[in-house]
Amino acid sequence: MQYRLALTAALLLALALPFAGQTQQVPESISGPSKLVETYQSWIVRCVTPKPAKGRPTPKHICEMAQDLTRKQDGQRLLSMGLQPSDKGASLTLVAPFGLLLSAGVTITIDGKSASHGEFRTCLPRGCISIINLSRKTLDRLKSGRTAKLAMRTTGGTDFAIQISLAGFSAAWKRLIGL
């Protein structure tokens, strides 16, 4: 239950933080960042400490590394992704555009070689959600890779892929697991 809550909070974090590229100072009295945003080339590491619910202890800070892709012509969001460490590697949350054939899922390749596949779980007002567990081996490939591609299919049957820069991935991951 706590894992799902943390994952949901992380997803909301990925969709709600508008201040990418800024770094916040962290007060020494807090054990971890209360708010933090750092840029590592194509990747952003961001953290928040959520406010506790009434009668509950203060929750631990929630951090992720993320990349948001937008169309240059009009700034429309094409894809948002966020990674959080997990016991077996990482959990990758994707928020993809509408109009996808959900049953086809998403296929990830790294430098042209197959890496992982995930299913879309649902669509929300901001896009369609896929949560993919990545192994440590896949993380190592991402850290040493140059590009990843996320391949999807539209409801009209057209295949398309979104290219993701892996520049800064290794440094961002190192920072994320250090928080």
C-alpha cells in the first residue's frame, strides 16, 4: 500500500512541478530535501517532502529523475517519464499522449537493442499511464547508452517511436540514489 501511495505521489510530482532547472537550498534541520530540482543534461532530479496527513507522521521525501518531451512547434507535451529506485532496479512511470492502442503497450529499446516492454494501465486527464519495472541490467544499459526509443501504436494502427536522450542519465541516477 505504501509503495502504491509513493508511486502515485511521484506521478503527481512529475505532472505538477513547473520549476524545472532551478535548485532549491535545503535547510540543515531537514533529513533530506524539502524541495529540490537539479538538471543533469537531459534529465532532472526532483524531490518534495509531502505534508503529513492529520494525525500521521511526516512522510519521507519523494524523489525521482524525470524527462519531459514537448513538441518544438507548439510546446505540446508528447511524453513525461519519471524513474524511482526500487528493490529490483527502478520503476519507470510514463505519461503518454492520448490516441494510443493501449493493448499494444510500449516497447523500450536502448541504442537499437530491445530492453523492456510495458502495458498501459489507464488514461487520466493528462495522458495514458504505463508503469514499467526496469531490472538492474536495463538500468546499466541506460547509464551507458546514448539514446532510448519508446515505440507505441496509435488506435489507427500506426506505429511510432519517441527518441529519448540518455545524456546525463548516469549522473542523475547517481544523484537520485544518493538522496
